Amino acid sequence: MTMNEPVSWILPLAAGVLLGAMFFGGLWWTIRKGLTSRHPAAWFLGSQLLRMSVALTGFYLVAGGHWERLLVCLVGFLIARFAVARLTRSSGDTQSQLAKEASDAS
């Protein structure tokens, strides 16, 4: 292992965190908007296609043909998943408010 090898993992890890934050943050935002939308299917389908396209393209570009970089990027993606889940965790009051809004919208 050379001195530069650990440093070379920082960029794929950071890219994975960024991709994960975009993917899971976008999912959280889509759910919030989709629950009150008149066309939730369009929100969810459009969001899924956009988030998957960006994430897969990002993984492809970061990997550059090296499975090690892809693996480090995936670890960053998973770190972002847990971070977004923790940051967007809502209390019971907020969840009941969202349920009320969803039932009012229908």
C-alpha cells in the first residue's frame, strides 16, 4: 500500500456521499411533495427516473473501470443513506400531520 492510496479513496467516498445525499434527499423531498400533489404518480415516477439516472451515471463515472473505486463510492452512498434517514426522521406529531394532509388531499 502506497502513501497516496488512502488519499485516492477520499474522492470516490465523497462522490458516493454526494450521490447518496442527492438520491435519498430527493426521495424524501418527493414523498413530501407527492403526498399533497394532484398527480402523485407523475412525481414518484419522474423522481425515480431522474434519481436513478443521476446515481447510475455518477457510479459509472466515479468507477472508471476500477471496482475498488465503485465499492468505495457505494460505501459513501450508504453513509449518506443513514445520514439522510437520521436528519429527516420526524417526530410522531409531524407524521400525524402528514397523514392528515394526505387524507385531506384525497
